[in-house]
Amino acid sequence: MLTVHTDEYYMQQAINEAIRGAEADEIPVGAVVVCQNQIIARAHNQTETLQDVSAHAEMIAITSAAAYLGSKYLKECTMYVTLEPCVMCAGALYWSQISRIVYGASDEKRGFMRYGKELLHPSTKVEYGVKHDVCSKLMTDFFEKKR
């Protein structure tokens, strides 16, 4: 049993979103945004569903969280995402001034860390590897089924 208000709990919520995405034949990436120990946004990739290359889980979650807060800034918020954000999503996270990003699996090919943490706002903290094995397996299993 996962205790509420832990990184593992919130990452599991992002994993649940990724699973929803996979069920819709989307690349299984899920994200949740947490503010004051409350999930204020949930999203999964919808690039196929919406036929929109920018419809990544992170982008949808940023928009949803901003609408919830009534602010374009996500200060004092944490995003939990199953896969390391791409450069596009890192740019949006920069502009949102999000306080913290926690991701599960690394993305060696498309992840923003190929270019460095400088892509994020200077005050944003980054942590990674939370539920790494589960997050990685989601991606591996999805692409194995595609082959």
C-alpha cells in the first residue's frame, strides 16, 4: 500500500494515466501535477487522438493545472511524469516556472537532459528514477507490441 503524499504515490498516479494512454493506443506517458499535496491535473499523451504533435502528457497537464490555479505559473507545484520530458515539454515547464519535476524513466534519445538542466527554470528542482522499472517497462511493452 502506498502512502498518500509521497513521490511513489504520485508517480503511481502518473503511471495510471500512462496506462490509460496505452489503452487508447497512445505512447504510454502519464503526468500529474500536485499542489499543496493535492492532484490538480492529470493527463496522458493524446497525440494520436487529437492528431496534434504537441499533445504530450506534460503539455496537457500544464494547461489543466494553470486553468485550475487561474495562473500561468505553477510555482509551488510538482509534476510527476513517467518519462523524462522532451525539449518541447521542458521549454513549457520552464515558462510555467514549476517548482519541481519528478520523472520515472530516462529518455536517452529525446529527453531534455541530453541538453542539460539549463532548459528548465533556474529555480526548478529535478528528481528522477522514481518507480523507474515500472515506467520503463510500460514503454518497452508498448513498443514490443507495435513490432
